[in-house]
Amino acid sequence: MAKPHHLIFLLLLCATLQLSLSSPSDHLYDVGELVPLFVNKVGPFNNPSETYEYYDLPFCAPDPIVEKKESLGEVLNGDRLSNALYEFKFRKEKIDETLCSKKLTIDQIAFFRRAINREFYFQFYLDDLPFWGFIGKLEEDGLTPGGGGPNYYLFTHVQFDVHYNGNQIIQVNAFGDPNRAVDITKDVDLDVKFTYSVTWNATKTPFENRMDRYSRASLMPVHQQVHWFSFINSIVIILLLTGLLALLYMRHLRIDLKKYSNANEEDKEVGWKSLHGDVFRPPPNSSLLFAVVGTGTQLLILLCVLLFLALIGILYPYNRGGLLNWLVLLYALFSVFSGYTAASFHGQFAENGWERTVGLAGILYTGPVFVVASVLNIVAISYRATIGLPFGSIIVILVLFKFLGIPLLAFGGVIGYRFRSKFQSPSATKRHPTDIQQLAWYRRTPFLMFIGGLVPFSAIVLQLHQVYASMWGYKIYTLPSNLFATFISVIVIVSLVSIGLTYIQLSVEDHEWWWRSVLCGGSTAIFMFGYCIYFYVRSNMSGFLQLSFFIGYNASLCYAFFLIFGAISFRVSFLFVRLIYHNVKRE
């Protein structure tokens, strides 16, 4: 039983996780009232994971620099919000307001040049609205008069255009004025004056729709056609697979059942019927198998809940840290499903050893992800990137899993084992397994994994491109309904393909279907990871930091889908096998 002060600490921790889910401001302002603005980060345009604190570049900085208190999700997202010298007063315009004057040294000039060469942008937040702008521009040799190499220009004047409706802010844009840029091509000290202007414009857009502008790029007709084509493609594949499996059941299974019921005893032991004494024998490493099912079930429920939260509008683009807050908290809470599923499956086939199965379920996904995250964090800290986690955030995550995730995992395991149902096999299991004949190459595990992964992947590849473009680019994915429909369709496809492959395997008298069902279902994630490599090669991302985060994040994500699809595939195969052998028993 947890101590009272532990429970109080846990409640405070959960409250901290939820800080970014609701803004303390009511977003209502009187004329002349100060509007909060925070500078966030800078980074190369083509490397979304490589971001640095805004004041790592020698911009005008307040004294002192005050960092905004952030939620865990914001920290995980790489946000580092700080105060700024810019001053925004509601509906009060500013023209050529001086921010500061400073002398840029040769080293600072070189720093700015490297940033401009890599197309650095900045990100600010005004009234919780994100907006971006470039810090300068590069004119190549062919564009400069007389040649002589590229010229570097630093924007020293920023124009802010703010749109308002009544007493609420609707939209913010920032533009660097190219006509008031300073040439920093040469290695000389420069006296620079940074200025800014703020204009206010009325709009009729309601406050509730102010986030819609961030999704316009995703709602272009071309993208809508791609979404609909992807959805229709999935439906067509489902219908074809359903038809094939209906034909399989109507013709082959019914013929087999009829033949077995009418044949003599010595003629019944052929085909998949001959495996009735072997097909329900638990496979080697069954504890690991049931741990896979438990962890996959936990991740499946987690993903469905996140998609539901997106559907009802709780999760939306640029809700700072909201997705990661929910992800960390719900993963810890849903550990109870992992423990329950792993223990209940284990308890159906064995009396002892369920504790080991539950323990494996606890580390099966968390363990590899912790190792990957630790390596990536070391890389990020070495680059001084904002994506690197500070020590305090790491402690918060560890405490969350110690006082919430692990106890719920153990609680689920106890409940699953106590209320387990004993598995009733349709027929007695043989003492020694039947030898499996040598199978043709197209009936072995590698080829079946290829088929089991290729078919579902072909149904989601177009949708997958949109997701990757949103994760690793600047397209905003704002169609959670399409994403949810695609996810449901791929679950159906994985289930149908798994049933078909399991039947094919049993038909050639191969009774080792347990692990193969997991591998065939999970192989879709292998195709997903292969596509992410293709996406990286075709993109403009570069550098070791971006590459390591791209590979690490996608490997963790695809591993999660491997467990999800593997658990689904095993469950439907298990139900299918029980169904057909119970039918044989009734006959």
C-alpha cells in the first residue's frame, strides 16, 4: 500500500503534467493591456528535431532572462519559452520601435552567417499562438551584382501583423524586412540597431476558429484527394480480403468439416484436422509471447484513446505539449491492461510463473525505449539542443513510472491471474509434438511475414506519408477522423490476413502458428520502418543529430506498432483456431 505522502506527491505530479492542457489566461484583453509574448527556439528549417534556445544566437536579450515554467510535455517537445524585449499592447500600434542597439563581434557575425546558411527560423508565442520567421536571407553568387560569392543578410527589423476580433487575438504573422537587412558577409565588427513594428487589424474570424489557419496547408484539394484515395484504397482491400476469406470459409472449411464428419476414423487424420493434438500446445518462450500480447494490448488501447481525444478536440495542432503530456500519463495508467492481459493469458495455460510474464510485459517496450531515449538525450545534450531533457524532467518521468506505472502493472497482473479462466482444449494435447514436414519456401515464415506485412502496408502507405510529413516537416495533420478510419481499416486488414495465413499454415500440417501469427501481423511495422528510411532519403534533413533522432523516434514508433499488430494478429488467430477445432469436435 502506498504511503499517504506518496499519494499526495503523485497527485501533484499528475497535476503538473496537465498544466499545458488549459491556459491560465482567458484570452480577453482591454485596449492597452499587455499581451504575453514568449520567444521559444531557433533551428534549421530542414531539421525539425535540431532546435536551440532563442538566445543561443546573439539577439537582443532582456536582463535577466526569465524562463517560463513548462509542463513535462512542453519539455519533451523541445520548447524553451523565455521572456523578450518585444512589447505588445492590445490594439496599440508601434512603428520602428527600437529593441536594442549592440555591436556584433566577428565571432557573432560568423555565428549568424552559419545560421543563415542553414536557413534558421525562429518561433515565438503570442497569446498561445505560435508564429515563425526567418532570421535572415542568403543571396547566392548568381544573384549578387558582380559575383564574388554568396552574400549574407541579417534581418534587423521585424514586422508583426496581429489580427483581432473584439477583445481577442485571432492571428499573428512575423516578417523580416529584406529592405532593412544588414550585410554580414565580411568578417568585421558591426554596430546594429534592432527594431520592430506592430500593426493591429480587425477580422471577422471567430476566436473558436483561430487555429484553422494552421491547417490550411493540409486542407488543400490535392491533400484531400490523397486522403480520400488512401481511405478508398483501404476499403477496397478490406472488401477483397473479406470476399476471399468468405470464399475460403464457404468452400474449403465447410468442405473439410463435411469430409471429416463423413469419413472413417483413419481418414479423418489428414490436413489441419490431424493437428488437433498439437495445435493448442503452448509454444517455446510462451511467457515472452504473452508479454507481447499484454504490451500490444496496452499500446492499442493507448492509441485508440489518443485518437479519440483528437476526434473530440482535446488534442489539436500546437497545443503545446498536450499530446506528449497525455502520452506519458496514459501509458503509465494503462500499464494495468498490460499486466492484466499478460497474466490472464499465462494463467490459461500454466499455474505458475505469471510474475515473470508480467515483468516481461513491463520492460518489453519501456526497456528498449529507455535505452534509445538515453542515447538520444546524450546526443542532444552534446549539441546543446532543446530536445535534450534536463535532469529534473528525467526524474519526473522515472518517479511517474515508479509510483504509478509499476504498481498498476502489478495490480493488473494480480487481477488477471486471480480471475483467469482455464483454457478448455477441444481435444487432449499429445505428449510429444508431431514432426513437421519440410515446407516449400513460400510456406515458410519469411515469405509469410512478407505477405502479412505488404498487404496492410499497401492500404496505409499514402496516409503514412501524410503522417511522416506532419512529424518531420511542416505540414499540419488536422484530419483525425481520417486517421482513425485508416487505423480501424488496417486493424481489419491485419486480422483478415492473419486468419488466412494461419489457415494456410494449418492446411499443410504445420502446428507452430503461435509465434508465426505475431510475426506475420507485426511485419507491417517493418515495412513502415523501411518507408521512413525512404522518406528520410527523399527529404532535405541532414546532420548526425537529426539522423539519430529520426532513426531513434521512428524505430520506437514502429516497434510499438509491431507489438500492436502482433497482439491483434495473435488474438484473431487464436479465436479462429479455437473456432474451427470446436466445430470439428461438434461434428
